[in-house]
Amino acid sequence: MAGVMDSVNQRTQLVGQNRLELLLFNLGGRQLYGINVFKVKEVLQCPPLSEIPKRNPVVRGVAHIRGGTIPIMDLRQATGYPPLDDIQNCFVIITEYNRSTQGFLVRAVERIVNMNWGDIHPPPKGAGRENYLTAVTEVEGKLVEIIDVEKILAEVSPLPSEVSAEVIESAQREIVVHKHVLIVDDSTIARKQIQKVMQSLGCKTTLKKDGREALDYLEHLVEQGVDPYHELLLIISDIEMPEMDGYTFTAEVRASPPLKEMHIILHTSLSGVFNEAMVKKVGANDFLAKFNPDELANRVNMRIDQLTDSGETVEV
């Protein structure tokens, strides 16, 4: 696996260019799947697993890796297929999502490919709402499916989704904001989580699935004679998205005179100092790692306070 992971060290060169690297793997059949290398910490042959009581069936056990205990989830079983067998000859992809580390059990790891986000597309509309895909692409004539890991994690180990009463209470003002919050995320689960937080604060929402769709929406508002800055309270955008990633979306907004003043929070399962540096590079206003409902609500409250303190008109 050392050869596969060598290129991980060069991944930072791709950010801001609407590019990514996909780690390709399979789950026991001919179908190829992909995961963004940014999420991958390590790839190794499946270590011995210890069972835990009352575990979710998808969690095959826990592994003791580099001084830590990590849950190992069967990615094949998590997506609705029979579990992997002969797991001692399978591989584990150690990932970091939503401030936690977990391993995903796969049959085999193939290689890493360099892609343009413009070549990553949303799942076909006929795939249905219950599918586990966020995107699809093609590599050397073969279909590659990108799994909605956030959906799997939400099913296996749900995160708290309620905003605490204290935070909601602090949002109650004489001024009730009627501006929309634009939510941009390719994960259905993530969009619903963010929307629920916004609704608890009394904010209306507009939902888009990727950066291209969101940019088209903003440009359409301008064409209709609507000022997006006064229409929208702020934009909450994921970073990893098909067609156009969050970094590129932010850069495009900043480069457009009618849009450049928009308040943008990049809200992503990618975490770390590196991503905060990229936020500054592309001109986003804020960065927040997924998913803490109180933290997200507080950032929105801060934006409302900012508008109120500046004396800007807020629709009521």
C-alpha cells in the first residue's frame, strides 16, 4: 500500500484547481468505487478485529491501530449487499469524516487517479432517493461510483442534530430574519442536517447540490434584477462536490462583481489547518468542520449580529 499512498503527499497541489484524487477500490465485484484521497489517512490489510457488544451489524469490530481504537465498518454491507467474507484478506481504508476516525472494510484497493471535479457528475436521476451515491464518474471507460459516506455514518452512528435551547434562545430578537440561507452540499443527509438547524433559527433555506448549480442560481438572481447580497443571509457550502467544488465556487463568487460581497461559510467533513489556509486563499469568510448543530447555529447568529451592528437593512 505504500505505493498507493505515495501520491497522498502531493494532494495539496490540487486544491483550488477544481481537481481531486480518487482512491479506487472494489467491494468484491467488478464495480469500481472511489473516495477522495483527502479523506484517507492510511490504507492497510485488515488487522485482527475485536467484537464489541450490541454493535451495529455494519461494524465488523474495532481495530487497535497506532495507539487508537477504530471502528471498522463493512462498506459492502453498509450499502445493502451481503457482508464481505474472508476479511483477513480484505483491506481497510482509514478515513477522517466529521471530526472522527473510522475504517472502511473493502475487498481490494486499486490505485489513485487524478480527476477534474468537472468530470464528476451527480448520480442519474433514475437512481432513486435511497441510493448511497453522491456522484459518478468514468475512468478508462469504466463507471466509478462515489459513495455517500455521510449517509452511511448517519445510519450507523447518528450525530446529534438538535440545536440546544440556549442557542435558539439567543437567536430570538425583535428582528426576525426572512432572508434565505443558501445551502450547497452534494450529500442529501448533509443538506437535511443543515436545513434543520436553519429552520430551528427561523431561517428560510434554498438547497443546491453542487457549486455549479449554486453559481447558476446566484447568476440567475442577478439576471432577474435581484441583489443576492440582500436576498441571502449567507451561503453554507460543502467543499467536496461534483461539477464544481466549494473552493472553486467561492473563488468564482469572489470574482463576480455582483456576488463578491456574499458571506460564505465552507462547512465540510474535511478538517485541519491546511483547509483553514485554503479558506483564506479562496476568500471564504469562515470555515467549520462538520457537524455540530450548535456551532453552526452560532455562526449564523454571529452573521445576523454583524448585519444588525452594521446598520444594514434586514427584511422583516
